[in-house]
Amino acid sequence: MKYAWIAEHRTEFPIRVMCSTLKVSRNGYYYWCRHGSRAKDSHLLQLVEEIFESSFKTYGTRCIKATLEKQYGWIVSRRRIGKAMKTLGLKAKAKQRFRVCTTDAKHTLPISPNLIDQDFYASAPGGSIYG
């Protein structure tokens, strides 16, 4: 937070004076300038959590990466997204496979009688009904 304030006011005051007043090292400030701020990381954490929640907790790093690139224009590695998800305690759950259930054999209803009473017995192998 101190580094961000120094960066905002660097045109008004000398960096050396601001660093000594706020009791931070100039080396630390310049390292922060080169390697980025934690504010960007916190914003990434918010976006990852928002995308994850909007996907009903099913998106993994690949889908979150694609969404970040498509909607926000952020190019972030899957590894960094994975670390963010681990920090937030997010774990993607696999979607349940949809199964069509057409038969319920475990019922107590009476079974319909066989009114047609067809006989499917073959008198000879490979026989045809047409002759």
C-alpha cells in the first residue's frame, strides 16, 4: 500500500524523501515497480473467484484462462490461475454425466400380461420368413 502511494505521488515529491518518511527502502520500492504489485494479484483473485462461482464451480484452469482472455483481455498462465485457485480453496467439480433412465425395474406395480403371446423360436438357423 505504501509503494502504491509512492507511485501515485512520485511527480510531486522525490522518491528518496517519500521512502524515508514512510520508512520503506528505496530498493524495495523499485523491486515492487519492476515485479508488479500485489493489487494486481488481488484483482486476479477476485476475477478467478467470480468466474469460478458463475460457472457453478465447474470451471478449471483452462476454462478460467479462456474466460480471462476473452472477457477481460488478461493473459495469465494456467499455473498462476491454479495457484490463485489453491489460495482461495477452489476446486472444480466434474459435471455429472446425464443418463437417460427409461426403465424402472425396481417397482411394485403389477406387470402387464402378454396378450400377443408371440413365439420367437426359430425352427432352423438362418431361416427366413419369406421362404
